[in-house]
Amino acid sequence: MTAQSATPVTERNAALAGVLQRQGAAVVLVLGIAAAWFAFPRFGSPDNLRDLALQSSFLAVIALGMTFVIISGGIDLSVGSNYALGGVLAAYGAQYGLVVAILLPLAVCSLIGFVNGLLIARTGMAPFIVTLASLLFARGLLLALTSEGATTYKVDAGSAFLWLGQGTIFGIGVPVYLTLVLFALGGLLLRRTRFGQSVFAIGGAEQSALLMGLPVARTKISLYTLSGALAGVAGILTAAYLQSGVTVIGVGTELDAISVVVIGGTLLTGGAGTIVGTLVGVLLRTLIQNVINQIGTLDSNYQTVVSGAFLLVVVVIQRLLARSRTR
């Protein structure tokens, strides 16, 4: 085989590897849905599908912010605690009206994200360390506000705030619509704006982005602020859904968010990823959980086992595909 003929083959292989890296989770999701549809009669029922969509929405909002952070080459371990804190603040603020219930958690969670970004961008500290400290801070603040979990703030039954979590439009929960709107806006922000281009550039090669004159520090601050705000939004929706600020939620949620983002095709090393891929990753995780519930004889802990094994396989495949693209 000549060098001229080998080049097109190499290019085709690289292109195929790129497609598999980006769309592999979507293929698995479609096959998984088809298999579950035929194996479990109740899976395809409208009630079950609506429940799947609703249960996916809360994690999806958190994972949306995590997608931006990971594409930039960073990590945010504080989103789980921010999520729980946002829920408690929303339930607390609901007694003062809808506006306070929304703005209070958004302001506090965004501020935590802003501080994360500021420390990472201006001091050069590792995102892992900074956001780990924020995780502890947010969880500690949550415990302080609730007397170490002894106080649970409940939302009055007649509060308009509850519509955000319990309301329906054409039989589908309001959180599902809000999540789709946020993902649409996130997709436009990532793919159609200079900000999104800067995110990819920073994740691909930060030093090159600096040499190109891109606002690296400002972009990082905005990224982590966005991640904190979206964790707060998820907390707001959860508080409205549960009609209270539950203090025990959010433990390990940051790991769930990271896993679905990576399963969706975003590289942990940064520089590549899609918003749609993250949504697929969330749905795939919810599908695994639902199938285990449909089986009935398996302990719910197997969900974590399957998710962990699947994540490991995805990361290994991503690495192999990345190597094949560089050959």
C-alpha cells in the first residue's frame, strides 16, 4: 500500500474513532431502550417514561454546569454540597415568597462558584483542592443552617413555588421543560459564542489560549460561577418537588455528575465534549437504574456497581480512540 493510499484510510479511521467517541453513548442508549422496551412490559408505559424524564432532570441540570467545567480542563467537586445547600435555602426562602425562594439560593450558590473560579484563575490553585474546600464549606454551612440536620424547612402546600417542581404541562413535569430549555441555551452558549470557543481553547491548550489573547481568567471565573448557579437551580427544583429542604441529598452527586459527563463523550482531560452527549449520559444512567428496578430481584446498590463498571469501560475506550486518532 502506497503512502498516498494509506493517508485516506488513516483519515477515515480517525474520523470513525471521533464519531464513536462522541456518539457511542447515544448508540448504547438507543439499544438499551429497545432492549428494556421488549424485556419489561411496564418500561414503555407513559407513567414510567414520564418518571424517567423527571428523575433525570435534577442531575442533568448539575451535569450541564459540570460539562463546561470539564471541557475547560477543570473539575468541580462542590456541586453536590451546593445542590443540597440550594435546596435548603430555597425551602427557607419560600416562606418569604417565590422571588426570595429563587434568588436566595441562586445568589449564594453562584457566589460559592464565583469564589471557586476566582481562586483557581487568579492564584493558580488546583481546581480539585479549591472545589474540595468549597464542598466542605457548603456542607458545613448547610449543617449550620439546619442545626446539623435537625431542622427541616418545609414549603407550605399553597405556595406558588411548588409549581416549579410539582407542576405539569401536558402531563410532563415542569422540571423536564426547564431542563430542556437550559440545555438548549447551554448548547448555544458552548457552540455559538466566543465564550464557548474560549472554553474549548482553554481545555485544549491553556498556554496557547493565553498566547492567543483569550480571556482565560475571566472565562474560568464565569465557568465556575455558572456551575455553582446551575447546582443551585437543581436544588431549587428539588426543594419544590419534595416540598422541603432535604439535608441529606447531594452526597456523591458530584461524582454522578462527572460520570455522566464523561460517559456522554466529554474528555476528562478537557478540550472536547458536547451538551447533547451529557444529556445522553444522564439518560443512560437513569435507564440503568430503571432497568435494575424493573428486574426487582437486584439490590439498588447494583446501580452503582454497573455505573462504575460502565464508566471505566467508557474511559478506557475514550483513551484507545484518542490514540487511534493521533496515529
